[in-house]
Amino acid sequence: MDKTTSGAADLTAIKVFIFDVDGVLTDGTLLALNTGEQARTFHIRDGYAVRHALRKGYRVAIISGREEEGVRRRLESLDVRDMYLGVDDKMKIFNNYLNTYHLSPEHIAYMGDDMPDLEVMRRCAVAACPADAATDVRAVSNYVAQLSGGHGAVRELIEAVMKAQQTW
């Protein structure tokens, strides 16, 4: 039985969304171009939800193991300011982020899809993942989206939180 918002996760205290990129905001596919660039696709509705959440006063941060200029530009176009790209130790960045902005884990929803996300997910109030996340990630998640990474999972989480708080 899949874990979803049906009582498994309390969405009412969330003030901050933190997302991985590959496999969450994208479907995890990399298109290797002849130029050496590695292209990704983002879902437009995920982008809308990110901007909407920011405009309503939520914080949105990105913690990703990869550093790509195209990803940075996409996130900047959504008005995301808290970007940590090319990260080896996500837990260290997470702790620094909490300390910098005086945040508490009980106000954080983190969506990840694979092993590098597990440690951070275990610290957050809402540990979320796309429907197609790795098995170990699904096992620690208290919110499993019905949609896959890069296909609206981010929008689904943001919308669920904001609707639970009547801010959508």
C-alpha cells in the first residue's frame, strides 16, 4: 500500500520545501549532446507550483549533487534563490541551511528520489518522494506522490501542502 497524504504526513506545519533536482524536478533522464552539455526536461506545472509557493511566502531550496548551468538558469527563472548545486554532503548543506535561516526540521518538506537523499529525508517532518523513487527512499517516505519525478510530483506535494493550509 502506498503512503500518501491520507494521514501519513502532517502537511499543516510545512513552511519550507527542499527539492533534489534529478529524478524529482526532472525525470532523471540526461540527454548527452554532442557539445558535451547534458540536457534535462522540467515539467511546467512543477515550475508554476514552485513560483506560486514562493509568492505565498514559503521558502523553496534546492540541494543537488550535480552542478549544471542550465539547471541554475531554470531555477533562477522560477525565482528560487536558495540553490546548492554540486553538493557532495547534502546533510551538511541541510544543517547549514537550517542554521542560517533559523529553521526547524518540523517545518520542512524534503522531496528526494535516491540514496543521497535518505539522511536528510529522515530529519524532516515530511519526507516525500516521487512515485518512481528508489525502493529505499519510498520506504522512509511519509508522502509518496502519485506522479513520477519530472512529471508533476513537485506540484503534487506543493499543492497538497498549500491546500492543507488553505493557501493554494
